[in-house]
Amino acid sequence: MDLYSISSNALLTAFILYLLATFFFGGAIRQNKSERNKQTKTGTIGLVITIIGFVSQLVYFITRWVITGHAPVSNLFEFTTFLGMSMIFAFIIIYIYYKNAFLGVFALPLATIIIAYASMFSTDVVPLQASLQNYWLSIHVTTVALGQGILFISFVAGLMYLIRQIDQTKLSWRNVMLELVIYCIFLFIGFIAVTTIFNVLSYEATFEVERDGQLVIAEYHLPPIAAPKDSTLLSENVMKSWFEAPAWMHGDEAGRKLNTVIWSFFGGSLIYGLALLISRRRIGERLQPLLKGVKPDMLDEIMYRSVAIGFPVFTLGGLIFAAIWAQIAWGRFWGWDPKEVWALITWFFYAAFLHLRLSRGWHGEKSGWLAVIGFAIIMFNLIVVNLVLASLHSYA
Amino acid sequence: MNKIKCECGHINPEGTVLCEACGKPVEENQHIDGNDDKKLLNMRYDGSARRSQTFKKSLIDKIWGFFSSVKVGVWLIVLTLVASIFGTIFPQEQFIPQDAVSRDPAIFYEDRYGIFGLIYYQLGFHHMYSSLWFIILIALIGVSLVICSLDRFIPLFRALRNQKPKKHKKFLSKQRLYSESSNVDDADIDKLVKNLKKSRYKITEEDGHVLAEKGRFSRWGPYVNHIGLIIILIAAILRSTPIMFSEDYMWVREGEQRVIPGTNNKYYIENKDFILETQNANDERFQEASLEEEIPVNYQTDVVIYEAKNADVVGAEPELEPILTYSIQMNNPAKFDKYTLYQQGYQLNEFKNMSFKIHETDDEKEESLGNFTIDLTNPESVYELDSGFRVELTNYYPDYIMTENGNPASETDHPRNPAFVVTVYPPDSDEGEVSFLGIGKNIDATGENEYKVAIEDVEFRDVSGIAISSDRTLPFFILGATIFMIGVIQGMYWQHRRVWINRDKDGSLLLAAHTNKNWYGIKRDIEKAIEGTNVSMARDQQELDE
């Protein structure tokens, strides 16, 4: 077996182990009340499996580093995978401290979704472009990911708090908003499902697009609902597109990206709809009884502590190390590039979170909403800023 | 000032909520921290007297009160945050792409984004982060930082310095963690104190009353990190002065030696070679990848930096002494004196010079009657050929375009598309013939020319774009960032925990505890400490609703 297949198999193994561990944590929360918040056997098995999975992912990381010759955090696949790994790492640390199996039931599948999401992007090994050739790549990017991984735990605890505490007996703004958050998670699953299905089918549709008098080829791997602007379909026997991407969307890739978003909504909504049908009530409502056994106080504490731990790490990686490297590479430590601005927005947001909590006593539910919004900002910076806004950081 | 004397004898400053020494609530001030009717005391700043909460009459009091409010601070943060978001909807003006119709913001935004682009431009969002109101917002955050910190730090410092182990029962029973135990003997207390010591608590004892405390320094974390932020803001102000910060950009051609702008003619640069390497597709590591486009993996300019020894002598030819030979790469800038040079741009294959020959118009063999070469960055006005021909360079367009009204012009000063009008004087003749020459163009103005000028050879070279910056504010930013990190870690990674162990008048033991965060941790500390004693575990009086 060559190094490349060792690397990808190790990642796959980690992925499967994380899912397996989820089931053990699921088993652990069904134990009787007196054992909760204590180290239980099932919980420990879950932890051990998670750690083996983490080690396996570490094998992926190191072998890929050897193959590429640089820290494997240089494009969307590599970075997002590493982000997933930091989330697992943060979970392991928090679990060892708090021994809360409930957290595993939510954190592990969510981190696994992130890793699966990462694999939807090109996993090709490509050379490192000049702007990234510096040892600061490994320092800056890994610290950012670690900070975000810890903040992810606060999101998970916040989300659990909201599911646990929000009144589901009658329809209200709060439980509708919560349902929306859950629906957004389903969109990720939808994106992963649709991409995987058409990957397996090796679906391909090719368009010829006119750009500034030149003909460019646009390749779709999903059936074209939205075609690129000013394009002609070259492939035969594929679905005819419903419409063209609007003119205000720029870039050669705009049509394909819009198409992917539309498919994610279709796929996500379909899966969410099925889930609704099966559960016969809102997903938040369905999940609520599952969390009966966990103390809201504990969730509140985990949520706050992970912000308290993650915030300094994020500041160091996302602002300070980032500025040092920007100074070396671009000759300016700060340039208001969208990625930089969104890192600052994230920082401002968590700073506000901490002030509201420490000085204005925003505990519990308010804090929970803030933890969810904070992570939404992080995901926005990862996905939208990379794929939509024009940024110096668009490396994928 | 109306000092408040507590029944324990301690004299507190006006506005105190909880006595600095014994913690007894000062009856008339409970509204300040919202303690009325509450089961538990608000311990935020240990009930110390804050200026903003005490004096509210004069204008200064009101301004102070306004900026010392965390609510105001958070609003300022949120406003800046939202403004920042708006700034990323469309690219800022410095990021208008090269291939845009026009790099003029007045045209670009409307052209590319339609009506929304126009509105964006008219609202000035295209230079959001340098707009006055954005800078004012940041400055207000700075003011809020200073006032918030001063308003809280001094009284909190006083309160923590003056605290006594013996606390008023009202103070203890209104703590979040509290228990009363009877039948506790002195051995139990000794054991309890010993256990707390083992958990690295600092013990203060007075008349049998005990205060166990650890991590007090973490309370200063917020104030330390705010100092760091203020240093960063001051550094940003300093950076706007030319003494502290300057930057420039220059194009240097291969083989060219020129003065470095912004150095007062003290330093010169010579571009020996510009190198652009793209990914070698034969590298076996990358075989699997579908390399659709070549990936540039190296931008490099090999330079020699010279220092002019007589830069201050006006009009003298500079005496240059090489001081640095360096390969400037992206991610690897060159440094000398207080300057740093960055590889930031390049232009491949700029025309360096063009060689021409003259031949008779109707000579099919185009036999040369004389050659000349025009240096495109430094053309001469007349070329005297050995064969006796004389060529006058009548007009030179380095970057030729035809304007709308049909006149030739040069779009830039860079020789990207050179074109010439030359007048050829045959030997011993004063009658010249005019020709227009350019890439793929050779136009005879009159159609009656006896001689023709033809391009024989072209030489190219690369041009390297180098940014020069001199930034003396960097140490301040580094200092500010370091202090910020120290402060934020100090405040976030440690907790201030206190456990009070007091004997009540009736002999029962009162145990109360407070921490500024991580209640789970302090509960574990207490559980460990009371193990094997008769002291009952402190009850959490403020659990969130089940």
C-alpha cells in the first residue's frame, strides 16, 4: 500500500470510529441517573474509541504532510479536515474534565459532518503556491483551527442547552429559530449526500462558457439546475438546466456554486422532511427528552468555559499569528481583506459574548444563542468568505 | 465625601455596596448592584464603590458614567462589528480587480454590481475602514476601554486588599455556595484548612475565622489585556505619522539600477534577475492531481542594495557601495537599515530594446544599409549610422494606443507596446522620410519613401515590483499584542476562588465560597477538602432551572 492510500484509509477509519463512538456515548446516557456525570464503562469505551479515531486521523495528517511536503492545511479539504480534528481534540479534553457523555452524543456526529463536508472538496495533492510557503502556514492555520475547534464545543453545549431548555409545548419564536439552526445542520448533510451520490454515479455535465470573448469549459458534477451565464451545454443525455445563473454573480465558477447550493437545499430539505415525517414532531422537540438527564447548569458551564479557553487561542492564531505572517508575506500585517475582517468580526463577537456574560449576567439561554451565532460566524468565514467573497485567502 | 463606617469598624468609601472588610451589605446602597429582593449577592466587583455608580450629577460624571457602562461598550463593539460586515459585501476599493472595466470606484461599483454597487459607493462603503465614522467608532471603543477599566480596577483592588477572613453572616449566607454545619470540632477545621492548602489555596486566619483564596491575580487579567489593546490603538495612531511609518512601491527592470524611493537618495537597488517558477508538472507527487493551471511556486528577485556615500552632496554623482546581496522572495523580504523590501509584483517580457535596419523600399532582398538599436527606456533623439544615414526619433509611444479621435498616444510610460515615428535622412541629404513603426505596423506616411525601416530584433526583460516599507510601530504592536495575550490568558485560564470558613456565635460552622467562573471546579475543591470531616458540603443556591 502506498503512502497516499494509507493516508486516505486512516482518515476513513477515523471517520467510522467517531460514528461508532457516538453510539457508545448514546448508550452511556441511557444509564440510570446516579451514574450520570460519572465515568461510566460505556462512556469510557466511547472515549477510548474516540481517541483511537483521533490517533488514526493523526496518522492521516502526518502521512499527508510527508506526501505533500508541507503542513496539510493549505486548501479547503485539508483545512476543514484539520478543523474537524481540532473539534475532536477539544471534545476529548473537555470530556476528560467534565465526563459528560451527553456532549459526545452531539459533538461527535457534528464534527463528523464537518469532516465529511471537507471530503467533498478536491483531495488532490497539489503544489504549494508561493504565498503559502512559510513555516507560519503550519503555526497560523493550526492555531486558528484549534481555537475554532474549542469554540465549536461551546456551540455544541449552547445548542444542547437550547434543545434542553426551550419550551416545546407550543409553537414560539424561540423554538422555530432553534428548528432553523437544526435545519441548517441538515443542509450540510444534504450537501454531503447529494455530492456523494452523484460522485458515485460519476455524473458529469460540461458547459462551454463565453468569458470576455474567450471560451471556457465549466464542468458540473451535479445535474445542472442553474447553468452558467451565457453557456452552451456540450454533454449529451444530461438534464437540461432550468435557468441561468444571474448576471450579478461573478466569476467563472458562479454557476456551478449556485447549482451546488440549490442542490444542498433540495437534498437537505428532503432529508429534513423525512426526519420530520418519522419523528412526527419538530426535531428539537424530538431531541429534548434525550437531554432530560443533563443538568442545564453543566451545559452552561461547558459552553462558557470553552469560550473562555477558545477565545485566547483564536486571538493568537486568527489575529496575532495571522498579522505576523501577513507582515512577512504581504508587507502589511493588516489589510482589511474579507477573511481578516471576518476574523475580526468573530473576535469582536466573542469579546461581546464575554462582556455580556461577565458584566451583564447573560447566562443560560441568552448565552446559548450567542454561542450558536458565534459558531455560525466561524462557519460563514470558512464557507462563504472562501467560496463567495473575493479574498486573498481563497485558496481552495 | 461621606465615608461609610461599618459595624465591623472598617471605613468604606462612599458608594460601597458590600463592606470591604466584612462584606456586610450597606443597607442604602443595595440597589446599585441590584441586590434588593435577591436571594444572592451580586459579587461582580466585590460590591466596591465605583465612581460611575456613585456620582451622577456633573457633566463629567455623566460622560464618565456613559463610557464606564459595559452596555455602552458592547453596543460600540456590536456597531463596529456590523459596520465591518457591510464592508465585506463588495470588495474594498484597494481590492478592485485588475481586470475590471475601470479601477475608478465611481465607475467600477455601478458597472459590476448595478444599483446596489452604486448605493454602496455613494454611502462610502468602498473605503469603509478608513472612513471617519469607522475610525471614530474604534476611538470610542478605546475611550470606553480606558474608563471602564479605571472605574472598576481601583475600587476592586481596594476591596480585595481590605478583605478580612471574618465575614458578616448576611454576606456568607447570600453566597451562591453556602452551608452551615454543627458538631464540627477544631480538628475538622484543621483538616479542612490543610486540605485547602494542599489544593494550593492561600490561607489567612484571624480569630479562628479562615479565608482560603487562590488565583486572585486572574482578577487583574481584564485590566492587563485592556492595557494591551490601548497600546495597539496608540500604535495605530502613531502609524499614521510619516516618521513612524512610510511605504512606497517601485518597478525595477532587470539590469536596472535605481534609487530606492523614500530613502532620501541614500539607497540604490539593482535588479540582477527576476525569476518566476511554476509547478513542474513532472513531479511525481502531483501526478494524480489534475493540474488545470500552472501553480506559481516562486517569485524571486535577485538584488544588490547599494548605499550612496555622498547622498547629501547636491549634484554629485553618487558613490555606491554594495551593502547587501539578496534574493527577495514572497515570504522572504530583504531587510537593511530600517527598510524592508517585499516582492509584490512582476511583469514578464517587457520590451528592452528594438533593433532596426534600413533598406531600399523596392529591394526584395532587403539588404541592410545600416542598423540601429533603440533602448526603449532611454531612447536617443538622433541615431547616426556608420553608413551615413541619420535617423531622427520624432515621436515615441512606449505603450501605443489609437485614441478615439484617431491620434496616436501612449497609455502608460511602460514600454509594453512601443511605437515610433522616425525620420530617415539618407547620407548627405537634408530631406527626411517619415515612417511610422510599431509591432506589426510599418506605415509609410507619404507612400513615396525610398527607404524602409524594418524591425530586426527585439530584446525582452522582466520587471519586478518591489514594495518598500519602513515601519517603526511594529514593536509597539508586538508589545500591545503580547500584553493583551498575557492579560487574556491570566483572566481566562485562572479563576479567583475564595472559601470562607467562619465560626458563628452559636458555634456552628459557616462555609461559603465564591469564584468568578468555573463553579464546577470550586465545588470539586470543596468536596475534596471536606472529605473525612463533619463539615457539610456547600449547597449551590443558584442552579439554573431544571
